[in-house]
Amino acid sequence: MFFRCLVVTSLRYLDRCHNNQRRYKLGLSAMGNAFCNNLHIPSPKGPNAVGCTDFMMDHTVQGSFFRLYYPCERMDQAEMPDWIPSREYFNGLADFMKINRTFSERIFNFLFGSFKIPAYLDAPFRSSEKCPVVIFSHGLGAFRTLYSTICTELASQGFIVASVEHRDLSASATYHYREKNPTKASSPDNLVREWIYYRTLQQGEQEFPIRNQQVNQRADECVRALDRLTDINSGLPVQNVLQTHFDWTTLQNSMDLGKVAVMGHSFGGATAIEALAKDTKFKCAVALDAWMLPLRDDTFCQIKQPIFFINSEKFQWAENIKCIQKLDSCDTQRKMMTIRGTVHQAFPDFTFLTGDFIGKLMKLKSDIDPEMAINLSNKATLAFLQRHLGLEKDFNQWDPLIEGDDENLIPGTNVTLLQSAM
């Protein structure tokens, strides 16, 4: 919904400027000023520099694909990766929003094509201690790079984070490789990219069976990503189809695999919950504005691990909160807090990369400062992870945030429920 509002508004704005070339150029200039001045993805605040690289093991659609963020050596000169990895992702966003690819690609590239992720591409890994691990799951219509503010912050605080790109047709775009000549060996020169785009629900199609099937595949992909990291940590040889310059052998014995969490936004929040049910190696979960529709009720009773729900003020509704409350347990800590003045898009990077023009026009910006909101979310997340992964850090200084103890937080939910529903 965010992407659709953003681009449709942009297209309408440009259409009003299209009557003559001069007005069109002025319109682009005005939008450029609105979008590009001082807009950037916030730099991580932890003590570690952050590196990132991409990993794909098994070139087929059944393989594992994720962006890895990790503590790294500080680099005087190093490449920072593009926020949007390639033009096909613009095409995927256009398909997701059911708009023309050609024109929308120009708009997306103009608005977002120049942004970089504040991390060093393929930088050498460096950490003075074993790193806890977080597997991150993106939301509906998103992909692996759109939550870099969260992932880089966790990496700067000493975590290794695998941001999975899902292949269940819920990402706006992703890809795998196929063999050009099946009779030849799977060498790089015999592989060609095969793109997968978002699957739109057909008219009359029931949503729950599709989304439940997807959330199960998504959770399996999170488990598979953890399995690949386990192999890497054990020193087993891995073949990265993408042939990056990162030396994967440096990650041998780098991870504390007794301290693993799963995290996600929206559909990714539901994915994190499903992953808890599938694999007890996930010791806890953080669900950002979780969308609960994809989950079956019988999944809830299988989950014994702690869960932290961090909600925006303007997305949640009674039925969704009632589903969250089905996870309440007397034996296991389940926490919920809400960030005042926030919208559902307070968690992806787009909140930092849209200026006041579009943000105010379409109410896509939170009432609260976006960096303040993400800082509250990140600090509360770190405190929760320290508590349930047994970390020896100072993240417990933010323990009050878990309880919603801050003027910008609401303990629990802002959604009013009828007494009979509670």
C-alpha cells in the first residue's frame, strides 16, 4: 500500500506538469528538491563498522538467498551498495502496484536510484567475540535490502544478520538461476538469472490459504538461512553462486549459534512467529507491526519462545490484536508496546527517503520524527534480545522501553477491544 500511494501520487503530480516541457522540468526539479535534500538512510550507531554481502547457495528456486550484515574492519575507502540492487526490483514494485513498468521505473530511479546503504560491501569480517545471530524477514511486496536501517544497527551492535529474500511470490521481485544448457555442468557461464515477481491474488480467490502457504514457505526459508549459516560457522565449504569478493571462511567459528533470534515486519512478523514453531533453535522473536492473517490458530499453541510485538499506532486493528493475544502465555514472556504517532511504514527505509512533499500529502510519514521512532524500536529490540539470548552487553539500559516506559510509547496497544474479546 505504501509503494502504491507513493508512486501514484508521483505520477499524478508529474502528469499535472506534463502539459508543456517547461512545467514538466520544473515539476521534476521541485520533486527532486523535496525528495533528495538531506535524505539518507541513517548510519548505524553501534561501536562496530558494518559490512554486507549477498549469499545464494544452490542456484535453483529451492536454494537460500539473503543479504548478510556483519561487524567488519573499518575501511577508509570502500564501496557502499546501492539501496535498490537492480532495475528489475523497480519493475517488481511496478507490478506489485499494477502500474506501467516503463514510466514507473523512471520515477523510482529518479526518487530512489542514488541512495546507498551505510555499510561496506564485502568488507573483511572482524569481531572480538562470537556474534549472536538474527534472521530477518521482509514484508509483503518488499525484498532483502529495504530494512537496512534495522539490519545495519543490529550488525553495528555485534550481531550477524541474514535478511532473507523470500521466493514465495510475496516479494515484489527476486531471482534465482537456471542452467542455459542442462547437459553442461552448473558453471557460472552456464547460468542465467530467472526473475520471480509478486503474485497478485486473483478475483474471487481466498486470501488465507495463499498467505498461509506463503508464510510456511517463508518460515522454511528462514530456517534454511540459519542452516546455511550453521554450515559456514562449522567451516564446511559453501558455494556462493553470486561469486562476491567476501571471504566466507573468515566466518568460521564466528557465530554463537546458541543465541539466535528471528525478526520481521508485517508479513515478516507473521513469518518470525511461524519460524518459532518450526525450529526451536530460534530462542525468541521480534515482530514489527505483525500482520497475523497468514497464521493458523493451531500454530500458536506450539510456540514456547518469548515474543516481542512492536507496533505502530496507526496500523493495528481489533481483529489483529485479538490474534496476537492468542499467543499470551503465563509461562513465556510475550511483550507488546506501541510507538506513538507512527504508521506501518515507520520500519522500512522508505520512511527516511521520502521528503515532506509526499510524506505530508499522503500521510506516509509518522507524526513522530522517523529517526526517533526507529531508535526507540531498535533500542527496545536490543534490550529484549539481551534478556532472552543471555547477552553480556549494556542493552539492558533500555529495559524500560520493553514495558512501554517512555513518553513516545504506549504499553501494550492503543487499540480498544470490547471486554468480551479480551
